[in-house]
Amino acid sequence: MAFKPPKSYKDPKFINSRDARPLRILAEYIGPESRFRKSRVKDTVVFFGSARTPDRETAGQRLEEARAHARANPGPQAQREVALAEKRVELSGYYEDARILARRITEWSIALNPANPPYLISSGGGPGIMEAANRGASEAEGGQSIGLNISLPMEQYPNPYISDHLNFEFHYFFTRKFWFLNLARALVVFPGGFGTMDELFETLTLIQTKKLSRKLPVVIYGESFWRKIVNFEALVEELVISEEDLALFKFCNTPDEAFDFLTGKLLATKKR
């Protein structure tokens, strides 16, 4: 019997080759677009933040374990572990705030249109602040949320609170970022590291350069953290940004403050 070669689009060797990269990129555009359309998802509120931020219960347990270890094994290293655990308890406040804020926004969105809530929470799909956002949304009755995960060398698994039909896995950072911002109508940025700062500053750059045609309210959550990390006023003083650029975002420090600001902006935009 003559050899029958596989069709190119069914050939794993070809599909995973360098030559087929444009097809894989296109798939990461068309695939999510199709699923969002079928789920009637048009507008999102995006949460960014550290994957390393623990929930309060877990942080508290680790602190107790560190203290018990320090009592049994006193020394500088044990005391350092206690100090780190105490810091994680402090940071866990951001997890709980993100969880509360995501739940409140989801409940508000459902109240606007129970049949098809206009705004869904969207996160990077992993642990930490991402998990907190999806978890908060899931705690609202009927709440759904999106997770845009990405394959990493140190595997990042989707958190368990993402709605199954809105759980995505990306290979390319840029296609993932596209789907964050293409649907975004508001953005909340919690404390985070390189990835969070990359997402924040790329978004601010797109707004500043008017590559985003719509209004996109941006909340930078945790003013004391961010002012310690980034001296925004110094950027103005050094003439590398304009003073008007400081109006591209708003610092918020409580779920209530962020909720009132975001919902006010979203409703004002919707009325236009």
C-alpha cells in the first residue's frame, strides 16, 4: 500500500516547526476570539499583580510554622524565615483586597444585566493576585471570570477559580497581552514584580501614545508600595514624561475606593 502522508495541518512535526510559527500565532488570535464570541464576552476588568502574593490563611499558617521552627532551632536563619513569613502576611492583605474588589465588581456587573453581565473579571490565570481576582468573581452568585494563562519553564498552572469555558493557555506573551487589552474597559494593578510592571507600563504607553482609542481607567492599587518602587514625580522632573501623564492612572488603597472609581468611570463611558 502506498505511503499516505498526513495533511500539513494535522502533522505535529510541521505544526510545531519554525515554519509554522505564523499559524500558531494566528491560532492564539482566532481561537480566543471564537470562544469569546460564543460566550458573548465583550468587555472585561483586568487584574494584574504578583503571582507570589499568598492568601491570608496560607500566609498565617506559614508564619506559625516559621515561628515554631525558630523556637525549636533558634538562630539568624530561623529569625530571617520568621521575618519573611511576617512580610508575606502583610502582603496577603493585597490578595484579600483583590478578592473583595473582584467579587464586588462581578456582583455589580450581574446586577446591571443578569442574563449577560457586561463586565467580566480577567486575570493572568495563575496564583497570587490572579487567583484572588478569579476567586472573588467566583464567590459572586453566578459569577464567571477569565484566565489567560501562559506556558512558562517553571510551569504556571491555572488556578481553580477560572470559569472552565473561559480558561485559556497561551504560548506567546504578545498574543496574551493582546487579549488582555483588546477586551479591557478598566485595569487594576496590584503590587507585583517584573511581569506586573511590564504590563502596567506597556498599558500606560499605549494610552499615552493613543494606541488605545477608548478611555481605559487604570487603578494602581497600594500607593505606599508603588511610590516606593516607582518615583513617578521624578519622571516628570526629569522631563521624560509630562505632568499630564500622571492623570493616566489613579492610586487607590481600599476596595471601596477602587470600586467607586471604576464603576463610576465604566458607567460614564457606557452612557456616551
